[in-house]
Amino acid sequence: MGKYKIEKERLLFDNKALATLIIPLIIEQLLAVFVGMADSIMVASVGEAAVSGVSLVDNIMILFINAFAALATGGAVIAGQYLGQKNEKESCKAATQMIWFITILSLVIMAGIYLAKWFILHVVFGQIDADVMAHANTYLLIVTASIPFIALYNGGAAIFRVMGNSKVSMQVSIIMNAINVSGNALLIFGFHRGTEGVAIPTLISRITAAVLIIILLAQQKRIIHIQKSLHYRPDWRMIKRVLGIGIPNGLENSMFQLGKIIVLSLVSTFGTYAIAANAVSNAVANFQILPGMAINLAITAVIARCVGAGDYVQAQYYTKKLIKLAYVCIWAVNLLIFLLLPVILWAYNLSDVTAEMTRKILYFHSISCMIIWPISFSLPSTLRAAGDAAVTMVIALVSMWIFRIVFSYVLGGYLKMGVFGVWVAMVIDWCFRSICMSLRYKSGKWKLIRSI
């Protein structure tokens, strides 16, 4: 560590710069979780059919939102690596190409969803009640129009983060979420609207966020900015570089979401108490890993800059430092949740058997987070930022299908552990990931990859 103290002036990010990057990211993640909970409470006031219809469509939307976030990460990594080389011109070109590419792709996907609306409602969703179908149809029609705007917001936010300026994406996120929550409250409680009362504010908030972040990203004074022109000429060399990281990351995210849906279908066979315990545990688990998720975004931005500069000593230094920080934050949050768990369970008004199972799951998940989560999920952020996205994708997919899904059926079904067995299988998946990611990181092969 003495070496870093001697060469402190060489460090790309001092403690103040890291705090400036990470604190807004934690606030943004916290806001997203809280607003998601507020939305679900307001939707519930419309009725159970509305909740079902909205949640069905949201499962589809999350797949696309994750895919755009992954492509945005690909663009941000390439732009960040160029920034590390102090090649601002190529950084701006990477940002511009990524923004244009995800805009065109999102418009194609939006058109595809509208064309496939009947297939989604009647085949993908299967045999659902007529009133659930009506709510799903209304929500799908309105929210699908927001796909290009959420894609643009994700792209712009990723570029600002790699500049070390997460404050902008946080401020835009605050505006977006404020419009969404206040719009929901006004239309549902004020004008007594149904599903459209939930969908319209979502669309307006995403349009506002996209417009704001693109206006800010088009300011030429920014280190990385996009070109102010409606004339787009694809640079396939640059697009290929962005997709080289974005596609593996997108496949990993999409398969992870698919895995969750498969496991959820197994949980539903364990009975109502298991479904309720799983749902509450998932809601609380989001808070247990929240600081880690925020720090992972920071790792991507920081390591991309280090790799671009060719400074792998700093890349290792920041990986170690930020993973340590992830551990500290996750321990702090989980110790707080340990203390508050009786209050949390009381607030959900669960039956005794459901509350006991939820308590068991959350204690297990909390301890697992505190021991292993950062190695399983923060270390891969370094590998992706170095361009090693294909290997992290393979490790993640093999681990998920073999350990998370197969072991869920073995432990939950065959060994009669029920819903708790599903959570044990998930942690076994984490253990396998952590071993593979650690071996890949220690091998140093990620340092040999050239993304630009």
C-alpha cells in the first residue's frame, strides 16, 4: 500500500471524487426501490386485477430495460476507456454511436411489441381472466411507447457516470420519479383512473428524463458529449466495440430475469404462504444489496478509465478499495435490517407461519450478503469494465442454470425444503460465481483484452 501513498498524485480518483460518484448512485438506487414500492401500493388500490395486469407487463418490460442498461454499459465502458487514454474525440464518438444505436434499436423493439401485442397477451401470458387481460392491454399500449425514452435515459446516465458525474443522473432520476409518483397519486386518487392512471405518469416521466439527459449530454462543454446533429452515419467499428461488451452483458441480464421467472413458477407450487414469504423477502432483499448495486456502477466507471489509461496497477487498487467499501456498506445496511426486521414483518401484517419463514429467509440472505455478495457481483464489474464481458457471461449463465435453477428443484422440491431451499440454491450459485470470478481475476487474463 506504501506505493499508492507515494504516488498519490497519480491516482485517477481521489476519495472526494469517489464519494462524489458513489453517494448519488446510492441515493438513485434507494429512490428507485422506494418509488417501486410506492407504485405497487398505489396500483393495489385499483384492485387485484390491475396489480396482476401491470405486473405481467412489467415482467416483459424489465427484460428490455435490462437489455438497454447492458448496451448502455457497453457504450460507457468504451467511452470510459478512451477517456482513460485522454482521447476525448473518440470518447464522444463512442457516446454518440451508442445513443443513436440504442434509439434506433428501441424504436424497432417498440414497433415489434405493438405488432406482437395479441401474441403477448394471449400466448405469452396464457389463460388469464378477462379483467386482468383488459388491464394488461391498457398498460401495455401506453407503457410500450416509453421504451425509446427509458433506453435514452439509461444511455445518457451511463455516460455521465463514466465521466465521474453521477449527480446529473441522480437529479434527473429524482425528477423522473417525482413525476411518476405524483402523477400516479393525482390520476388514481384524484381522478379515480384505473390502469391508465399508473401508465400515463410512467410514460410522461420517462419522456421528461430522456429529454433532460440528452439536452445535458449535448452540451459541448462536457468532457464526453454527443454530436448536435440529426444526421446519423453508423460507425460499425465503434458499434462492434460497444456490442462486444453490451451483448454478453445483455444476455446475462436477460437470462437472469428468465431464471427468476422459472424459479418463481416453482415457488408458486409450495402454497400461498410460500409465495407471500418469497415476495416480502424479495422486497427486503433489494435493500440488503442496494449499496452494493450502486458501488458496482461506480466500479464500471472507475475501472474503464484505469484500463483505458493502461494502468492495471490502479485498476487492481480501485477494485480492492471499492470491494472493501461494498463490504462495509452491505454490513452496515444488513445490521440495520437485522435490528428492524421485527418492525418490517409487523408492517407487512403476515400470518405466523409466513412471518416465520420470511424471518428465516432474510436472516440467511443477510448473512450470505455480508460474506459473499461483493465477490460474486462486484468483482465481475471490474472484468466487464476491462472488456472481459464474454467470460463473465459464460460463468454467470452456467452457474445460474446448474446451481440456481437445478438446485432450486432439488432442494426445494425433491428434498422438501420448500421456498427456503430456493434461497439456499441462490446462495450456492453465488458461491460458485465467486470462485470462478476470483480465479479469472487472479489469472490476470482480463488485462490482455483490448476493447479499443
